[in-house]
Amino acid sequence: MKGPVHALKGRFDVAIIGAGVVGCAIARRFSLAGARVAVVEKAADILDGASKGNSAILHTGFDAPPGSLEHACIRAGYEEYLAIHDRLGLPVLRCGALVIAWTEEQEAALPALMEKARKNGVTDIEPFSRTRLHETEPALGPAARAAFRVPGESLIDPWAAPFAYLLQAVENGAEVLRGAEVTAARREGDWLLDTTQGEVRAGLVVNAAGNFGDLVDEMLIGRRDFNIRPRKGQFVVYDKPAAALVRHILLPVPTAITKGVVVCRTAFGNLLVGPTAEDQDDRQHAGLDPDKLAALISRGEEIVPALKNHEVTAIYAGLRPATERKDYCITAHEGLSCITVGGIRSTGLSGALGIAQHVERLAGLTLAPAADPVWPSVRNVSEFQSRDWEKPHHGGIVCHCELVTRREIMDALSGPLPARSLAGLKRRTRATMGRCQGFYCTAELSRLTRDHFDQPMSETTE
Amino acid sequence: MSPPSEVDVLVVGAGPAGLAAATELAGHWNVLVVDRESAAGGIPRHCGHYPFGMRECHRLMRGPDYARALAARAEAAGARFMPNVNVIALHPGPSVTVTADGGVSTIAARRVLLATGVRESSRAQRLIGGTKPGGVMSTGALQGLVYLEGGRPFRRPVILGTELVSFSAIMTCAHAGIHPVAMIEPDTAPTARWPMPLYPRLKGIPLHLSTRLLAIEGRDRVEGVVVEGPAGRQHIETDGVIVSGRFRPEATLLANGPVARDPASGGPAIDATGRCSDPNYYAAGNMLHPVETAGWCWAEGRAVGRAILDDLRGKAPPQDQSQRHPVTLCGDALSWVVPQFLSGDRALDRLQLRVDRPVKGRLSMRVNGREVASRRVQSRPERRILLPMPSQDGPVTIVLEQG
């Protein structure tokens, strides 16, 4: 079924399939380089696939495979984030991480991990004795034996960052087509992408389709160089008082299978425990499993015993686009004007800006960068910077748990990238994401969003 | 209009408890009631059904009329009400930080009464599995949508829980032309007492006892649920899930402040006058005891309001930590008790308890090691259990012997 509405007019230099964190970063990079960019996203709003559920950490790359493309992208992405976050109004909390050994065996593995970190260019690490570890993190469980500190590991807002990347792209001329699934593609000199919202013509296509990357490759170039088997990660979020229990990001010693369960604060002042690592075939649904969540909670209570006295605020699950390969699968297909950016597993948030730099180099387009690019600033909803409720004339609080103001809601429903679903509004503002999960604000939100969502929160009877 | 910087008594929360206390105090002191909602009345504001008001107004009323009546009474007594004011933090003194449209400010008072109420446990807190589509909500959210916004978020939902509020959810559905397809209760019997459990049968809604809600299905909207009961696993086609009951105190405000929280109840720890660990703070209503009826909260608010009057007149004895006697629970199944301390005066005439599993046995109370009351109990989680307030002071132990 072809919808004639909303088709993007004219020819684009670059069309990006997928508005996840990777697609958003690539859109920004090409727009700043002077390209005419189109982003096509099948969901009603951006960040609706792999990018909607991650651990919200900006990694240094200390534990990435040395010499890998993933490592290079994380390092570059980390540097660029620190360089631009202020101008985009994005928060960062440089709280550092502790890699903690809980068994004798894990303790024996610490020196090799530290050596790997140094090899990866992260040289400011320092070993922590048991005494120093427990002095630094008094709430830590008694079984923690030793650790090393990685000062650069940081917390960021996992939705504001990609939103700001795409917003900057849009402010510099990029166009975004949401609710547009690519159904067919052909080359007639240029690429012609058939979408559920009409045709898009572009010189270069970038496949940033996340959990659907291999399928989109088949559609574009008739083959796939990797197979995605999504890896599900479930998380438990504790209410804000629990955030006072820890300062660092508490990382486990990784095993061959998984990086293990992390305990850390979030940018929004909560405490996060997760993820699990479960391979599955379903690319759409990230189902929550009560038994796995209960196991996460008991693991969390081993790491920080005082969590027993704290309340769970939210649970969520994300799907990471894992492949059979150990590294990212980023390929410029010779003679096809097509770049695949696939298999960006759990480090997409940290690596996105670096990936975008890499993709720009691979594309090798000759462009004239904008002389004076626009630098939009996004509204802060993290706890690390001042919030709208602290400023006058905010119109009153709508979401009481997260202190989301009426002004923030109305802003998120307008502008160049307005929220088009409740999920999108939640990611932009935090509304309903708090401890009451909408008990108090659902009615008011339903009223405020009535004419803004593709699917209204409620039909009206009166 | 900005909140004043100083009042005699600040009441946080304009539900039945807060309004009742304000009504008692207003003739004597400068009383300000603040609420984060846009109108006074609390939860009854969006319970557009009966029965409210028998105890307080001596007639049968719908929730919104009852809410308006209580607000009008407080105002007539001379209390000032400010809507859309969110209290952000509590400080010794006492004083509180608030945000309102004008921005952040501080209100100082002689005494502060906390009456911030409750919320229902969310799907997240119950670790319900499956996906996270739209159409999963608490009874409170549903009532807000139906009664305040004239909305209908789904047509044939399932209801999780069999507390009083779960039956209130059925009434709300009926008002909006919503037809629940099932009521699901993990326990072997309904939580609410007879005759409430007859109600779903009258409405033709199947009641599934001993049944767990395993998973919610659907990506954007609810498409079905998977339940497990005596007949095994079953798929129910539905377009919404009402997650009802298991109330929790709305008490996160207490974190990092001067008022101690009882981890067992989740609300502030009080003595028998409603006084908190910081003696300039009092608390009343459902934030103390999830959950009681509006009428109960109103009576409690009135009693605590009178205790604050006595305190401000200098009648209350000075707070002496050595004379605060703890009320201790003895027996695995006992989950919490209110008040948590006794210290001389009495404003509340009964102790409230809850259990965390179905129980049957002998409940007794000892003061200074001597038994002063006992009775047989047969109860379930979320049901009210009462004991008379002991007249003697001293350490209190409440013992449940099952069998």
C-alpha cells in the first residue's frame, strides 16, 4: 500500500533508514557536512527500537576489544560527546565506574582487565583495595573483594542525546519522515526508496535499521553479510531515594558470555539494575519476564544490600542488535552507494558519534560544510542540571513524580520534532516514568495530548 | 499568586484527612492547605460513584460532591487553599520548599501536617511480565480519564485485584460504557469482604481466583493477557489491563528530610497523636496506612487536627525521646502497625494493622509485658485489622499466634 502523503520532495544526498541513536548521529554528521539529508523511520516516533532501552552510560571503551572498530568508534564518540554536550544542552555526570571482583577468580582477572584498559588508551585507571573500595562505596555488599576505578565512565540522558543530534540535523536542513517503513528499494542512478509514506530519492543510502539491519540489507543489496539475533536486556529501576546509595557505576568482571549486571544511577536520579542477556528470535517485542526480573533484584541486593528497603519504580527491556560477529558490521558496498551500519550491539549510545564520523569518511562525499551551523539547545530533564520546575512561569506541574511542567509538555508537543506518541512524549519529558507510573497524571496528559498523537491516549465519550 | 512565606499551620494535601484537619484548625490559626492538583478534594474528586459522606455529612454522596463539600467546609472555617503547589522538600524548623507557577519558594510554619495520600502499586512494582503497550493503567488513572476527561481508554479490559478499589473500577467502567471481560485475583478468595464479590457476578464478569497474571501482550496497544490458574494457562483477549489496589503511601517526600519513615508501612512513623519523629510535623490519612476509606481518613484528620490545636495551645507534653515507647510486632505474617510509637497523649483511638498473607489465629497485645487485649482474627492482606488503643504507656508488643 502506497501512501501519497508526506513524501519528501526532491533529491537528497543521503537517505538514512532508521532514527535510532546511530541514525540520528549520522544524520547530524552529514547535515553539518553540508549534505541534504533525509531520515526515514518506520515507527511513529524516533528512538523506538534498539535505542529505547539501554543502560544510559557513556563508556570510555576501556573494555572494548583492542584494535576493533567498536573500540575506535567508542573512543571517538566519547571525545565528541564531551566536546559538544554543553552546546547542545546535554548533561553528563562524570561519576566514574568501579569494576568489582566478587570472587577470588574475578580478583585474579583484574590485572589483565587493567592491562587491556591501558592498551585501549584509558590510562587513568587505578586499583582499589578492599578497604578503599568499601570506604568509597559504603553501601556495597560485604563480598566485594577488590576493584579498579575508571574515572571517565559517565552517565548521560539516553534519549536527549540522540534527540539533540537529530534536532541539530533538522535545524541544519535535514528532513525526517516518521511512520514511514521502507517497503522496496531500487537504483536508477539515484536510490529510490518506496516507503509507506511515499517515495524518497537519494544519492547515498545508509542502513541504520538496528534490529532489522540484515533484512534491510537484503532489500537494498540483495544479500546480507551478517545475521541479527536480538539480545534482550531487562532492567529494574528503583525510586529516587535509592540513588543516594551509590556514587560510581558498579560494573562486574565480565565473563565470556556477558558483561554482567550493572548497578548505577541514572541521569534522572534513579538507580538502575541490569541488564540480563537473553538471545531471542523476536525482533519486535522485548518481553519482560517476572522470574528474570526477580533474579535481577536479588543480584542487585547482593551488590547493594540496602536495596531491600527501596521501591521499584519501573521495569523495561531492550533489544540489542547482536550478530554472529564480534565487531560492528559497518561496510561501504563497493559501487552501490550504500553503507550498512549493522550489529551496533550494546555500545551504540557511546559509539554513535564516532560511528557517524567513520561513516562520513567511508562515504567520501565532496560537500561544502555549512559555514555557520545552527546549534540548538535541548531542554534538560536530567537531575544533573537545573530543571524547568525551578524556573518561574512553568505553568504548573503535570507529572508530580518526575516534576514535569506544563511548559515542558507543550514544548515537547511542538517544534520541529514533536512527540507523536505517549512513548515519544515520555522519552522527551519523563512524564509518567516515575513511581506512580501515571496514577496521577494520565487524565491531564490525555487532555493535553488529545490532538497531537497518531493514537490518542483515550477516545472521548462526551 | 505566590504561596505566602509564613503561616501558622501548613497542610500538605487537600484530601479528606487534610481538609478535616484544616477545618478544625482554621478558626484558631492561620491555616494554608496546598495541593499539587488543580482542585481540592483528593482521590474522591475522581470517584464519580457512591457511597461517600455518610460519616461526615450524614448523607449518601458521589465522590466529587463529597470532595466539594469537604473543601467548602474547610474554606467556610477560614482555611486558605492553594492548588497547583508541589512540595519538593521538607526541612527542620519546620519549613518546606515548594514549586508553583511562580517558581520555587519556601513556606515556614509553626506546624506542618502531611496528608499526601496513596497511590496504587504499578505494573512495574508487581513485576508483571510481557510487553509494555498502551492501555495498562491503575484504577486512579482510569477514574481520572473517565470522570475528569470524559475518556474511554479501552472497551473490554481485565481487572487485576479484588480490593474495594477493584470494585470501584467496575463502577467506573460501567459509567463509561466499558465492559470488563475478567477479574483476576492471585489469592484463593477475594480481598474485599462480602457482599462486594457478588458485584462482578451481577455484572456478568467472570472472577478468576487463584490466578496469576503472567504476561501482557501487544506492542502499541494491549491485545491480550496470559493468566495461569487452576485450569492451567489461558489466553484472554482484551484491550486493556486495570492494575488495581495494593496501595502504597505517597511518601517519597520524606526521603532525606527530618521526618522518619517506617519501612514497614512506607509512611511516616507517628505516635498516637499523629506526631512524627520531628515533633513539628504531623501526619494523617492514607499516607499512614494504605488503604482506608475516605470517611476513616476524614475522622483521623479531624482527630490529628485537634491534637495540633492542643499542641499549639501548649497542652501537649514536651517531646521526650525516652518517653516514646515503640509498638513492636511479633509474628511473621504481621506487616505493619500504626501508630508506631506511644508517647503520652492519645488522639487516635485504635491501632491499625495489616498482614502480608491470609491468617487465622489469636491476636494479642501486651503493654510492659502484660496482656491487655486479645481477639481471634481471620484476615487477608490489605484488609483492616484493629486493636483498641491501650490507655497505659510503655513498650507495646502485638503477637499473632496462628492456628
